[in-house]
Amino acid sequence: MTQTNVGTSQGTDNPYAKKPWISNYDKGIPAEMKFPEINLYKILDNAAEKYGSKTAIYFMENRISYKKVKEMTDKLATALVELGVKKGDRVALLMYNYPQFIVSFFGVLKAGAILAPLNIQNTESELLYQINDSGAEILIAADSLLDKINNIRNSTSLRHVIISNVFDYTPGGSKNPPEIAGCIQFLTLLENTKPNPPKFDTNAKEDVALLQYTGGTTGLPKAAMLTHYNVVSNAYVTSEWGKNLRRDGKETVLTQLPLFHMYGITVCMNAFILSGSCIALNPNPRDQKAFFEVVKATKPEWLPGVPKIYERLLDRDDFKDYVKYFRCVKVCNTGASAMPLQVMKDFEEQTGANIREGYGMTETSPTTISTPLQGVRKIGSVGVPVPNTEIKIVDVSDPTKIMPQGEAGELIVKGPQVMKGYWNKPKETLEQLKDGWLMTGDIVKMDKDGYIFIVDRKKEMINVSGEKVFAAEVENALLQFDPIANAAVIGVPNPKEPGNEVVKAFIILKEGVRESEETLAEIKDFCKKNMAYYKVPKIFEFKKEFPETTIGKTKKKDLKDSEALKRGEET
């Protein structure tokens, strides 16, 4: 198969080659870094050697030291080998933000295996597909998910299921959990194993550490093959980015984003293990009572989140009563979706925290672009490319053509964090990776200072009689109309013009605003006054809520699938 070269058209200058963004890095942040070529589990072992007695994990009033966590990973690695795990085998992990997630993460890698973290919200059919696709023969899971597992187990490749309970590592938790037929108790397994992890060689740039599943907007989920070097290098870059505000061995990160998500793995876990920080776990990001308890108990300096987390906090009538507990927070990271300006402004004004946006993908481990923590923050921008990262912005229809600085195009990325490819999907790999460049599918533009602004997803562009409409642009415009709380925009087929689309807007109104013909007329009038005629939605639908991912991102695919079903199409 012929591979397309990208961003190489003759006579076209590459305005990004000089990396104009580097001058905006915080003091002391290098343009290039060197990374150790090690197995990913080594970052935990190294931290245990340096910060052994310090708290690695805070969970429901229990504190577990780095030394203890390392010992637990040694035991788990040994136990997995005794269960038949060999180098390169796959082990799946279906776990909430419990200490068992972190122990399993590093214990599996220490056994020489490849870890496949799975989304706890997956349906039975999704779990069945991903377990069989990965070829995992062992699953480590929370026992509350056992019914779901048992319903599919006989159709999977699983030989063993290791289960664990939320109270296994809490003060006063059971030391002798009851045996469950067909399962191995995590706690019992570790208690009965003497640590003797295997020794093996790791080719960090070639050996896969994680099979990280990413849904995308169409088709079956794909597993990004992330090598040890991919994930280690990204952890080092992310850690380096915050070094000026961090005191090694003395900080706490409040980890409520799901650790099975790449954002959680790198930004909430690995980067802070490198600096010997305490990882304060909140198992359920929607449990705000538990969230406030963790904040009060641990006084975190770092609070990675997504816009929905900050929105939901602000929506609380009693949020002002908790504001004092946020005075300890130095930085709030946000990503996954655009941060509404009003939410950022209100949260910062009420808490004194500093919100900084970033951008990444599962396929990039994920950190790719981030706002300097001390330097210039441009509202609406996700920041600048991080060290060792090359980018180009290319024509949406012709990836060999580099777009001038300031003009929108598809972002393509190259760097040590870019995945090896998709597991068992060579065709999709060739489509996504070209000459080492990752085609992100995101439409962006860069200003003169090197700051990146997300315009839209390439797959969410709407073709209106030849005019390209960016769904995100229409959504942002709709959100300027005060009665609208949230909006999601998609393209639907235009029955009058085959091959073309019309814009459809799903609207969630603010509390107290009635869904009425009068309200709809006001929205339409606002759109006509504030958008080009071809961008104005032709169809509107009121919703009470949108389908969301575990990190609060609107699932556009579900909205599109629902529309297709209405038209009698297959999704």
C-alpha cells in the first residue's frame, strides 16, 4: 500500500519548523529532553527507592507508602507469573480508582505482560469485544462488576478472573475476603505470595506496555499500542512541565479522573509518581461529598479535571461553603473538551485556583499541547506543543500542503509519545500514521506566538451545499445565548440535496427556561443575527441531558446513531 507523505509539498515553507512556541515556555523548560529507555514499571521502583516512606496513595483515610506499593507490585507480578503469564501476554484491568488499579498497573508490567485497561462503563458486548480483541487470558476487576463479567466469561479467552473489593485497602477492611467460585481474591493472592518478580529484557521503543482502547466516532474501538518509551517519555515531559511549581516528595494530586483513561494514567498518576507525590484517590468523580472530604483531608496542590467537573461544582448551591478548602490548589488542569469561558472565570474567582488547558489523544500518551503554568495563558487556546513534539497544520483535503500560520487545517503530530500503531488493525494504522506523523483528525490554527486553537474535529465538519461548517463553531455561538445551558451540533443528510447536509442542533435549556415555540423562535432569531446563513441550524431538538463519556464529554456518536435510526439507517 502506498503511503502518503504529509506536509512536504514543494515550494511550501514550513512555518512550524522553527517552533515559535518555545519562547513562551516557562523558565527552565527545555525544548528537547532525553528519556530513559526503561520498562514503565521502573518509574515506580525508582520512586520507592527515593521516596520509600512517603505516602504514595491516599484512599478513604488510608495512606500507603511508596515502599508498600512497590512490595505489592512485586507480589502481584510474582503471582501472575505463577498463574502462567509470560512476557508479552495481555492482562485486562477493569477497576475503579482504587489502590488496586495502581498496584495492578505496575504489577502487570513487572510480570512482563501488556496491560489492557478497560472502561468500567463498558457494556457487556463492549467488554466481550475488547477482552477477545486483546487476547487477555487474565482479568483483574472490581467485584461489583462481577455480574457483567460472568455474563460474558464463557465467550471470552479468560482463564482467570482476579477480583477485589473497594474495602480491601481501607482502615478496618477485611483481611480475609470470602472466596467466590471461579474467581481469585486479589487480597488473598498477594497475602499468599512471596515477592520474586521475574527478570527479563525490555526493548522500550518496541515493546508494547499498554493496549489503550479508544472509541472514535465510527466503527469498533481500536487499541492504541503504546510502548514503554511512549508512556515513560510522556510522564517525564508532563512532570517537567510543572517542575517550577512543584516540591518533589511534598505534593498531592487529587485523582478523580478515571485511571483507565490515558489522561488519568499520565497526568494524574505517572507524572506525579516521578516526583514522589501523594496520589489522593476519589473513586467516583460524581460523588462530590467524597470529593470534598478528600480535598479537606489531603489539601491537594494539583487538581486535574475536565470542564464538567468544574461546572458541577459551581452548580452546587452550597459551593461557597467549600471554597476555603480550595485555597491549597495551585493548578487545575483541564482537557478532553473545550472549557467554557464563564466556567473558567467563575471557578477561578471563587477559589483562587489557576486553570490551565491542554490537549492530547490516547494515541499520544496523551500530552501533546499544554498551556505554560506560569507564562501567558490565551483564553480559547489549549497552549503550545510540549518538549520534543513536532507539529504541522495541513490542508484538510490535501495533507501534503502545509497551511500558513494563522489558517485552519488538520493537526498532525510527531514525537516520542506517538503510538506504535493500532493492535490487530494494520489498515487503520496506515491511515492514521504517515511517515511517523499522526493524523489527529482535529482542525486547529496557530497564532504568531505558537499557541494552538482547536477549531473542530475533522469528522464533525458539516458539508452544507459545499460550504464547510464547523460544529464546534456553531455550538460556541449557541452558548452565547443566555437561555442555553448546553448545545451539541451534528450534520444530518439533506433530503433535497443528496450528498449534502443540514445543521441540526440539540439544545439543553437552563433551569427555569420553558421548552416552547416562543423559546425556539428566540433561539432561531439569535442564530440568524449571529451566524452566516449556511451555519444556522435548520433543525432543533430540545434535550434534558446529553449522553456523556466517563469524563463528561458529549458522545456525539450516540446522537448521530440515534438520528440514523430515526431515518431507518444502520449505524
